Amino acid sequence: MRYEAVIGLEVHAQLMTRTKAFCGCSTAYGAPPNTQVCPVCLGLPGALPVLNGEAVRLAVRTALALSCAIRDKSRFARKNYFYPDLPKGYQISQFDEPFSDHGYLELEVDGATKRAGITRVHMEEDAGKNLHGAHSSVVDLNRSGVPLVEIVGEPDLRSPAEAAEYLRTLRDVLVFIGVNDGNLEEGSFRCDANVSIRPAGETKLGTRVELKNINSFRFVEKALLYEIARQSAVLDGGGRIVQETRGWNEDDGSTFSLRSKEEAQDYRYFPDPDLPPLVIEPASVDQVRAMLPELPRAKRARFVRELGISPALAKVLTGHPRIAGFFEEAATLHGNATRVANFISSELLRDVAIHGIEARIPVSPGQIARLLTLVDVGTISGKQAKEVYAKVAGTDRTPEDVIAELGLVQVSDVSAIETICRRLVEQNPKQADQLRAGKVALMGYFVGQVMKETQGSANPQIVNEVMRKLLGVA
């Protein structure tokens, strides 16, 4: 039987605050275990939580970027469960009264726009982290109490590829608005995937299985592919799907059962008696909305529409907010956005070091703009520009300084270039005849040979003109 997959994703994104959700402990990553804790995040008797105002602002910014409605009054609840990494025995979260709901995320799937619903965005605190060794397990509580938003998606996704694209698009949004660093390896962006299958054409949902804490987009896609195939085999064999939570084994590429959810409700919630209702004034929401930056999808569309670059280049250049900003500044200084975009994508990006929302770019927009201007006016060739860039990168030197040091000069002498072209035509009569007969792609071969002989110093425009004249090609 042919089945249809129904997928909904729950994303936990760490908010980029300096301190935790309900206390003053640092949220910095990589500190020695259990050094960023206090009576509040350890859940010691008599310690009372105080809500982090910056976490609320970042959460509201997240919800607005996902077109959610903001409730003026919401409530925190205690979500009770008992794990070693949760010293209080409960997690402060939001349950039946979240601060936002009913949003959506638009993503590109096979060249078309798909709108995936967002059920809700709510605030909560993170738990600690269990570290398992060969002979023992220990707990690091530094992460306990770190502020999160949980973004609960509607079951609108129909394939593992759509799920992976949803996550990429969502992470881009959160990074661009500055609320999350998008770092899957450090656990600040985590995903749980809910998946069921049903016969094609059926409208009733199948039994849901949850896949927990998968830390890469590729693994999410692979885990969902495996799980859909597993569920299909179970149903084809006459069995039934059990509602359960499963993990992902990266080593053998399979999911495995963690715990059943068949009989009991997962958690017990009740309003947190230590925290008053959260009231968000409409004026505060308007203030946050006014500060929202341009989102990646809108920026890509503007780059194509106003700057004339291709959709593929626009997607590359909006992969990180710092790269997008660098491109815009360099394009403004130079004046030809396509030239700048091509150079950034072909030469610069491989030297960019990205960590979270930060990016180390080895040159300034001014250096790139000036370098490309020198190519435009014929001072150096495009090949020589790559050599100059390599010398400029990581320094504050100007391209002119490097050109003078290397003694680079672009050969634009027509007679000298014509001499080389004539010799190459005589040495390659077969290719010359084919070019005259209409095989225009061979022009690139001849131009390449000239550039090779001149070590990239010949003016390619003059080379083209001379070669076309010699061969009588229009």
C-alpha cells in the first residue's frame, strides 16, 4: 500500500541572553561543569524565580517574525517529570496559556512556496545535560535554567526533505533576527520530529511517533526516511504502530525505542505559584515589531528584484546575516552587484569563518570594491585580482599597494596580444576550423590558451576581440 507521511516539528531554540531565564547565572557555553549554577536554577528550597525581561523581548521578537498573534496575558506552568538533569523535579514552561500562537513559516520546496503552520511559540527553561561514559554517568547543570523558546509546528510537512528545509529556513530566521545562534553542535537549536503515516488519500491521522533531539538537518532527514520505511513495513506486515518516543542511532542509521507513550499522559502541569501571570503590553509588542530586521526570504527577493543578481546567488549571500550585510555594503561601494556577488561566492566565502551569529571576514567591503574597480578599469586582469585578494586578505593593505609590490600589469597592447593569438591559431588548425564552422564554445579554449601564455595578465576583452577578428567570427 502507498502511504503518506504526516510530519510536525518541535524546535527548542536557546535565546541569546547573557543570564538565565529566572536567575542571574551566566549562559556562556563551554564553562567547567556545574560552575554556572545557583539556588534558583538548582531548585533549592526557598529560592524564588525572577523572570528575565530580555528573554521575554527576544521571545516576542521570535513570535512576531513567525507571524504569530501575541497574547497580552499568559501564564507559566510547572511541567513535572523526574530526570537526573532536572534537579527541581519540574520545568518552568507554558502550557494552556502560551504568550503566542497561530503563526506560520514560508519555505521554498521544489521551486514553490509552501506555508507551514506554527501552532504556538512559548517560553520555557532548559534542563541540564546528562553525560554518559563507559562506566558512569554524570550531570552538568550549567544549562539548567537557560531560556528557550519552543516553536511547535503544525503537522503540515509531507516529506523528510520538507522537514529539513523547514528547519534550515527557521534557523535562518532566528539567526537573522538575532535571537538564536543556530548552533546545532552546541545544542542551542534542537529538534524533535513527530511522524505518522496513513494510506494515500486518507484524512485521518495515523499513530504518531516522536523522534527526540536530533542534532543535524541531515540526520533529521535520514531519521524520518528510516522511520517512514519502518512504519510502512509494520503496517504492510499486519502490525500496528505503537505511540512511543524513539531515538536516532547515527552509527547504524536507525531509530530505536526510548519509551512508550501508549498508556499514560506524558506530564502533569499546573500554574507555577511562584510566578505571576506574564502581561505583555501592546505598546511593547509594537516596539519590538518596529525593531525587526529584514527577514532572509524578503532579503533574497529584494536582492533579485533590485540588485539584479540570480536567485541562486541571492540564496548563497543570505546564508548568514554578516555575509548579507558585507555584500550589500561592497555592492553599494562598487556599483555592480552581480560582479561583487560573483567574487564573494567564488573567492571570499571559502575564507569566511562562521560561529553562531558572528562571522570573521578577512577583508573589508571597501577592499573588495576597490579590487574589482581596478579590474574594471583595466589595471589588472580577473586572474590577477585573485592573486591580489590573497595578499590583501587578513591585512589592512590596499589592493594598489599589493599591485605595486608584485609589479602586476595587465597587458593591453593589441599588437602583442595579436602576435600570440596568430601563433596559437597556427598551432591549433583543427580547433580554428571547428570554431569558424560554428563551434563557438572553442573561443573559450583559445582565450584560455592566451591567458595561460601571459600568466593571466592579458586583457581578456582585447583577447576576445583580436581572436574573433583573426578567425572571422562575429
